[in-house]
Amino acid sequence: MQVKRIVANIATPDVAAARRFYGDILGLDLLMDMGWIATYGSDTTMSVQLSVMSQGGSGTPVPDISIEVDDLDEALERVHKAGIAIEYGPAEEPWNVRRFYVRDPFGRLVNILMHM
């Protein structure tokens, strides 16, 4: 058996609220919308990963989701323009990552990162 895909599922009474954060700010495409479920993604090939953590690194809480981007400064600019509070960072971590934490519209802690 081979794992083909891992999907993060976020419970919410307002599925449409994801569009601004995951679509407009992070630039993910709306791949499917059935009213009760909206799936955002990209046609970029990604590796399958599942992280199990006792902390988020540098003494931070464990994030619910980590999203790697190719331009962290652009992500920061979009988050600032949207008026979303930064909960941690931006920081250059000793494991060669720049990152910051924000909360999505559903209260999930999102680690937005870029490898240096």
C-alpha cells in the first residue's frame, strides 16, 4: 500500500469563510465546492508529510497546519493587508526556516514558512 494524499480537514459552520484566507491571501485554488465542503489546493506537486510534535520549535505552540510558500515576504504583506494578527515571528529559525504564525478564520494556528 502507498499513501497517495493527506488532507487537512477543518470543522466550521461557515465553509465560505475559508475563501478569503486560503484563497485570496494564500493563493490556493478552489478545487471543489459542494456547499458543505470546499477544498483548496494547487496543481504543484507536493511531498506527502505528517508531522507529530511535542512543541512547535523555539518554544512555540504546535501549529495545526504548516504551509510552505516560495516568498515569505509576500505572504507577510498579504496577511498585514488583510489585518490578520501575527502570533509569532517572523523569525529565522536555527533549522534554516523563516516563518510566522497566524490564525485562520476558524482559529486554527497556521505556520507559514519558507526554507532559507
